Amino acid sequence: QVQLVESGGDLVQPGGSLRLSCAASGSIFSINSMGWYRQAPGKERELVATITRTGSTYVVDSVKGRFTISRPNAKNTLYLHMNSLKPEDTAVYYCTAEGPQLSRRWGQGTQVTVSS
């Protein structure tokens, strides 16, 4: 099994930056890809970005150019670097991990609030 713990969420002003972290533990070798999702109040959970074991990344259009996903050396920590934050980025951000023999795992989430 894989356990995921997010951290780094905070209250930040519009235009500010944050770095979210996700620490993975357990059967890390079974992870093929990791990602970030978010859920804003009253909205459905949505994909933000993904990264594969080989380092291929995908970022949704709404955050492209502002958010970067990374997982240095495919180790046990996933990051989401968020710049030029907007009020519409306010959400609970969740880390995920999955693999060929690992069904998607979710972290508990971390709150990001963008407000002046």
C-alpha cells in the first residue's frame, strides 16, 4: 500500500506563490504516476497536473504557465509549485499515486486560499 500526506497549503494574496508537498510512503516502487487534483467549494474535484515515473508531465490549461509539477529523481516527494495565484485557485488540493498494480490512492488534502 501507499500512503500520501500533503502539506504546504496556506492563505496567500493574489499574485503570490506557494509550494505544495506530498510525501509518499509504503510501497513506493509500485507508483507509476502521481498527480494533483483540487476541489473548490461547491465544485467537482478536478485534475491539475500529473507526472510519470519517467518525468513526463501534464498540466491543465487553466494553470499552464503558472503551476509546475515535479518529483525529483522519482523519489518519495511530489511537489506542486504555484505562482501568480488567483482567487479561483482557492481549493483543497489532493495528491494522488497510482500504478499498474496500484489503484489510485488519495491524500487527505491541503487547503489553499487565495484572498486579499
